[in-house]
Amino acid sequence: MQDTHLDVSSFLMQASLGADEDLINQVTAQGIENWLHEELNTPPSQLGPYQSKTTEIWRHFRSRLLKKHGQTAIDGNGNNPALPYKWYFHMAWWHLNLTANTDLLRHRIAQALSEILVISDNSVLELDAIGLASYYDLLYKHAFGSYADLLTHISRHPCMGVYLSHMNNRKADEFQNTHPDENYAREIMQLFSVGLYELNQDGSRKKDPIGKDIPTYDNRDIKELARVFTGLKASSYQFEWENSFWDKSFNGYQVSFEDDIDKRYKTVPFVNMTKAMQVDEKYHDRQSKSLLKKHIKLDANQSGEREISLVCERLVAHPNTAPFIATKLINQLVTSNPSPDYVKAVATAFGTDGDLKKAITVILTYPLTHTVSKKRFLSATKTKQKLVQSQKLKSPILRTTQILRAFSASNTSKKLWLIGDDIEEQLQQHPLSSPTVFNFYKPDFTPLGPLEEQNLLAPEFELHNSASSIAYVNYLYYMLFANYLPAVSTDISRQRGINNVAELDIDTLQQRHEDRLKLNFDKYIQTAKDPSQHSALVDELSLLLTAKAPLTSKQHILSSFSAYKEHPEWVVQTIVFFIAISPEFTVLEV
């Protein structure tokens, strides 16, 4: 059966960060499954795009800071240095995702993985945007690959080493009464692989003889696994500037636990944050190890790198990991409450090797012919022999990317370098900026009321409260009616006394007309010039933004601009505004 524009619009809300009409038309002509096959089997168009773009942007600002202030003013010798702070990754992320016309699924999966394998610039990592970008490139590169490979790489990435504190981790020393840091060992099990409780293949929890949940691991397992992640250190020293406490000859010098350099220089921003951490075997625990009821057994005298690789492979092969990660990916892409059959189908595809390509294929094709929910709502409708109903609240960042991409946000400078501060402040979310390792919202969160009473989960509602919901409406109002879109920065700070960063003042940035974002409504304004086409225009924009037409609120939308229906730009802005704040837009229906 031919895929309709409505089918494709709904599908692209799951499989991309946003679609315009041209993309919907392209995928409709190509067919959903053909497009998906092509996306999954096409090598990435760029290698390391996030690190490359972040570095390019940082070098742009670095050169301008040098020219304006001179090195002595910004090298950190007695004042704050000019470092590649987090904003340069923000700029690269937005530029790449708003201009991308290839690798759309890969970008979407990378974003989903970033909310599962969490690091955050709400930490000391804010000092190194290039390191953050390097980490994000791992998610992008391995999006369709082996989860075991990805888990191995992120375990050794210096950003994860800093964020979850296993960089500079040493084996136990009984004479000094020191023990390995257990933070990463705990989180790699709890959040990145096996989860807290033993699961069946369909994601349901196993029970002991008296009906209680069975813990997957205990404190002894954490202590045992912590011994694996010992001896890890940054590969080399690296700092942007030469000054009284840092000689450029240090750069590239191998980090050692015994090099007489103070330990405060063995972490960000003084070390290479893009090259994998190395293992100093002298400080790695080389004794045998056993955990997870002997699912993981390591012989003595193996190298640290070998142990990390083996542990990641065995964690992924654990019976819990497939249903646990399958559920997390389904939650990110499709529904907060998947049916047991849906979880089982994805977990089976994921398998013991963690095949992300197969898992993603099932996640995105299963809803085409199957009901994905574990419960039916009264509002559900039946189409093509399956139920269609509300599945999840779209996160604020996904709503924003969808709007900006739907109307091809652009500017005169061609630099879509969004700083992200205004987005994060208003919407409480920004890629790689979660408040904790548990992401922006807990996976088991549900708001008080009907959803809780039906034992349903709604994680994104943790970000949706009385303040943030109003802020979202206000933010869209300013975007659409005041042309006050997210702020772009291409210049260094003009604020008195701030000589080390890009310009970050929102009001100042909004005065730079060549950088100011604009949404392209030209096509729709042409249609709006004819009042007899307004009804059809509401349907057209509804299809684009909600995959539904007509909306139940259509007559209200039409009446909202009846007083100025002769002003086509206002008509379009009003239609988009009311659709973008509607439940049909903010809630994904599959």
C-alpha cells in the first residue's frame, strides 16, 4: 500500500529531528521502508562532523580574541583563559542539525543515544567543547553499529572519564587505605546496560518465589567492576596557551601518575579530551575478577584495555541488556509505554551483540503495521488494522528542532551558530546539558493524575510544569510574532570585562541582523494571500507539523485571524503558532 503524506509526516517525527514539505514529498515518493533502508545502509557523509565543526568555530573565535585582546590578556595568567567553552559545541550542534539534508536518521539516533549514554556540560566538561563534540561523534559514528563497540569507546572516552570520575582511577592500595572509584562501574550497569532489575525479553520484571523484583547486581558487583576501570588516564597533556604555569613543551607529553606534575593538571582543561584514555598497567588491578553471578569472569594478568573490551561485550550479552536498551530506545523514538510484544521484537533484533541497525529497523518499522502501546485509550482510532493514539510528549528540544527545520531556519551570514542559552533557559533542555547522569527526566516518571492512575509512564512531563509550559508558549510567541528566534553568535564578547568568550548577551545578539534567524514562510504566505485558501492552508500546515488533518481545533484557528485575514504573513504566523502549542503537535501520535 502506498504511504500517504500523513504516514510519512508521522514517521519522520520519529526518524528525524524535523522535516519540511520537500522531505515529506521525497519520502512519500520513495516509500518509508526504502528511505529507511537507504539511511541505515549509507555510510556517514562526514567523519567526525561535530568535532570538525566545533574546532572550526572555536578557531574562528580564538583568532578574533587574539586579535582584539592579545595573548597575555586571555592566556589564563592571572585571569580566566579563553578556552573552547561549551557554547562552541552548541553552535556546531545546531548548525549541523539545521543544515543537514543527509544522515537525517543518524543525527536523530545520535541525539537519542545522547540521552541514554549521558555526559553533560553542566560540569567541568563545560571547559572543552571539542571534547564534548568528540564524544558526540562516537554516538553519531556508531549509531547503526555495535552497541558493544560503542560502550567500549565511551568507557574510554576522556569526557566520560571526567564526568563519571574514572579518569585517574587507581587500583586499591591497602597501605594508603584507598579504593577504586565506583561511580562509573555503578552507572555503566544501572544506566548503560543491565539495569537495576532482572528482566524478561519483553521488558517485564522477573520475580523471585515470593513475588519480589530480583536485583540485577549488588554492591559486591559494583566493587568488582570498579577494579576493571583502574589505571585509566588521559593520553597526553594539552592546553591552549603558554603562560607562567604552562609551557607549550608540555603539550603532547604523555600523562603519567608518576611524572611529578600536580594531579590537578591531569584532567580537563589540561589534557587531550579527544583521544581515548590510556591504561597505566602499574595502577591497573590485574587480579582475576568475577561478577553478575559469574556472567563476567576475567582471568588474572590481562591488560586493562582488554578487560574493558571484554567487560563491555559481556555486559551487552547479558540477558537484561537487550530488553533494557530496547525499551530506552523505543522510549526515545516512539512511545513511553511500549507493549511487551514491541519490546520483545526490538530486544530480539538487538540480540547479544547489541546490533543497533537491526534494533532501529524494528523500532521504526514495527509501528507501521502493529499497535505499539501496552494500553488503549478511549481516544484511539483504528487505521490499517492497528490502533493509533497518543504515545509520548515530545521533548522541548525535539519540538524546537521540528519547527526550525520545518520552515528552513536560516540567516544572512549562513552561520547557524545558536548559543543555546536562551533555549535551555526557556525550555529546560539542550543537547549534552542535562542536570545529572539520569538525563533531563527520569525514565519512570509520571505526573499525578490520570496517567499515574492507569500505571503509565510519561518521562518528558518531568520537564513540563506550570512554569515551563507557559515559557514554551511565550517562547513560540516571540519566535513567530517578534522574529525573536534562538540567538546566534558570530562575534566575540562586547561586554565590558568579558574578554574570553563569544558574545553571549541575547539582546545584543538579536540586534545583529545578518545573524538573526528567520523562518521561511514564503510558500505559505503566497497561499494565504487568497482568503478562500485559508482552510486548506490550515490543513497543509497541520499535516506538516502534526501528521493530522483536519485538526479538531481548525475552526478556532480560522476564527483567530478573521480580523486580519487580509494580512497573509500574520495569517501564516497565527496558524503555525496555534498548531505548535496544540496537543496534536506537542504529543507524538503513532
